[in-house]
Amino acid sequence: MYVLFSSGSKQYLVSKGDVIAIEKIDKLIGTTIKISHILMYCKNNICKFGNPYIKNISIIAKIINHSRNKKIKIVKFIRRKHYRRNYGHRQWFTQIKIIDILL
């Protein structure tokens, strides 16, 4: 059984017991969250698709950790004009564990 859900304008394919990293959620570590933006649900090769979401299915997940990704370097450069700019960015993410899929 697996589920496709959306969070933070990204889509994730998960099953029960998976640990994934999604965009940062402002909740404390150890709290459980309920995700109801389910796009697709499959069990025993029978799939249901939402339009845009499936109403009666939700995911229960537990927040494990908040952290930051590797640094992404942004370089702006114009040749022969002596223009160089270096920037860096580290995106926050939240690690969650899928506890249950409720039907």
C-alpha cells in the first residue's frame, strides 16, 4: 500500500514506516501531524485518484527532526566588467516518519 501526497508544492510517494524529508513545518519535534492532501492511493494494484484530492484518506506522521540541506552556491558573473557575486543558501527541511495511513 502506498500513497502520493502533496506538501509545500512538492509531491511525495510514501508507504507505512517510511522516513522522508519535506519542506519545513513549524511544529515541535515529537508531535504528530495529519496530512490530508492525498492525490493517489494504491493497494493491491487497485488505485484511486483524487480530483484534486481524495476526501476520506489521510496520513498520520511523526516529526523526527528539523535540519538544513547542503549549501547551494549561487554565482553571478559578468565578464570584462569586474562583476562577481557569490551567494549561498541552505534550505530548511523537516524529517517525518509515516506512522499510519487512515482510510
